[in-house]
Amino acid sequence: MTDDRLKIVTCNALAHVMQALAGEGASCTVMDIALHLKPERLREKLQETVAELEEPGLTIAFGYGLCGRGLEGVCSAKSTLVLPRVDDCVGALLGSRARHRRILADRAGCYFLEPRWLDTELNIFEQMKKGLDRIPPQRRKGLIKAALHHYDALVLLAGHGDEGQARQRCQALAEEYDLELMRRQTDLGLLTRLLRGPWSEDEFVIAPPGSPIPLF
């Protein structure tokens, strides 16, 4: 369990992971994942949340990456802000920005899904079906495939024994949209260190009171 000198701010994409790692009784504020669609709005809401939580001697740990520069500029007058040095939640779950970028270097057209994301806004396949009610069924698949033209692989991010039906659901999606299904093991070491330390500058951005989170 984390101590009372640390509070967590995260979004729905990582909330279940962060809460499980932090343990019962930890302070965890969960933000709407839809805020990612507008980084400036995400920054504004996070700044408001920091203002509500901050106090001297407190550390606020962000379960976020840079997230389209939505974290850039967030600042606390009283507390220290800490976040993983990753681009987004995928990098956080893979354990490092370097691993995330290696996967994309090997296969640029990857779309990542974690089992819990299948039933959220992060499931791009279900999101694309919305608003197609007036399109003839025989045309819908083609329209979605055209929108996905820059993806050629669906990557399931899975931990130990937590896949359930996720692999079957991802396999069905991959077959429907002509994608290769790949599986990559999550590495929660980075998020564990976010909550418990140590915070090396290689892995984390640390913004003392009065210092905004920089572009990294």
C-alpha cells in the first residue's frame, strides 16, 4: 500500500492497474479517458485536479505518459509531481519508452489493446462502428478497413493469466479486419516504481513544487 504522502492521478486506461498496485486505501483520482482527444483540455483538467489535491510534502504520481503533450506544463505550487518517462499508457504497460519504440520500429502499424480496453473507448473497432447505422451493412466493414489502412497488426497487451476471453475477441477482430494478431507481455515494474520508488531520472520526470512538467 502507498503511504498518505502520495496521491495518484490516472485515467481509465490504467486505473485498474494502478489501483491494484497501490492497494486498498490508496488515494486514486480517475480522470475521463475522453480528455485525451483534446490535449489542451486534458492539461486544464489535470491542473484543476492538482490544485485540489496539492499540499506541502505531498507527491502526486501520474498514471500517464506525455499523452499528446497533455501533461506538458502541468505544475503544482506545493507538491512534487512524478510521472513515467513514456509517451502514453502503452509504454507504461510495456515497462519503458524504449521497449515501446522497439516494437514500433519492428512493426510500425501496431494497434495496442489491453484486455480491459476492449470494453472502453480505446477499442477503436467498436468506436468506428458508431454512427454507421445508416450505412448498408455490406459497406460498413469496407469503410472501417479503409479507416484502419495504416494498421496491419493488433497487439494484445497481456499479463500473467489475465487474458480471459480477450485473446479470442482480439483474434476475431484481427480476422475480421485482416490484421495479424500479436501478443506482448506487460511489464509493471515501471508503474510499481512510480508508486514505491526509486525514481531515477532515466525512467521518471520529477517536477518539484513550482516547476512545470517539461516536454520530454
